[in-house]
Amino acid sequence: MKMSKIIYAPALISALALSSLAHAQAGTATTPTPIAATPTDTTAASPATKVNDREILQILMTANEGKIDQAKQAKKISKSKPVKDFADMMILEHKQVQKDLKSWASKTKIKVGPSKLNDDLKNTAKASIEKLKRVSGKEFDRDYSANQVAMHQGLLDQLDSTLIPNAQDQELKDILAKVRTSVAAHLEKAKNLQTTIGAAAG
């Protein structure tokens, strides 16, 4: 599948939901605990963690898919305009990242590779979606916004500690650099969303 150049004006990717969700912003007593932790939530990846380009590709694809799935859930359940607007951004930008990754994979003829990090990410993303399906209204908005803060912080940590340092292909390195910029931007927007939701609840 062909793709355009990556314009990850925020995300990457749960999908790649990755790393420790322990950073979820705590705000007030009504601020929920993140729905699910990314792989490094419970086992923070150290600089010694080794992954190859095939594994990095799969991790990023999984992270993107996780964030897109949660955003679709937010659009379906939430009645909050800020939440829906954030979800629209997640879907648009993460889909663009998916296209760029598939384009690179097609050009280099590289196949995705399995890894424990990817398995953990997939499992936590699935658990996250299942929990979101069980809440609604303001509770959903609080859980979704808190989870987005945690997931983007986790992915940012994972990019810095594991994915970027281990990437070998130069184009993949360039994609990861852009993804990191996007993830950092999304993290700030997720924090702002969480603050907005908290203020509305108060």
C-alpha cells in the first residue's frame, strides 16, 4: 500500500498506546486512573532494550491502531465537543502516520516483526477499549482524556528510550523523529483536554 510523506502533526500512534502510563496527569479527586497502561507502564524499557526495524514498524502500527480505535469510541459515545474534536484529530493524524509507515514498508519491502513490546501494547489497548465501552457521559470523558495523557506520555518515553535509538534505516529514523514531534504535541493537547474536562465536571 502506498502512502504519502508522514505529517504526524501530533500522534503516532495507542496505538503505538507504549511505555509507562504512570505519567497520567492527576488533577483533582475526580481525575480517574488511566484505563490501561502501555507496555512500558509496568516494565519501563531501558536503553538496553533491543528491537529491530521490523519490530519497530509493528509496534508503531499497533500504537496507531489503538489510538484510532479509542478515538472512534470517543466519537461514538462522548457528547462533549472538545472530546469529539480531539478524537477527530487523533483519527486524521494517526491514519496519516499509518499511511507513511505502510509506504516506507512497501518501498523497503520490509515485513512487520513480532515482539513482546508489541504483544503487551496490543493487550493493553484491547483492555482499554473494553473498559471505555463500560462507561459513558462525563465518566467516559474523564477516563478517555486521562488515558490519552498516559498513552502519549508512554509512547514519548518509548520513542526516546527504545524505538529511536534502535532504528537502523535512515528513512525510518526520519519518520520516528517526526512522530516524536507529533506525539509531544498530542500529549500537550491531551493534557489541555483533561483540564477542560475536569473544569467542566467541577
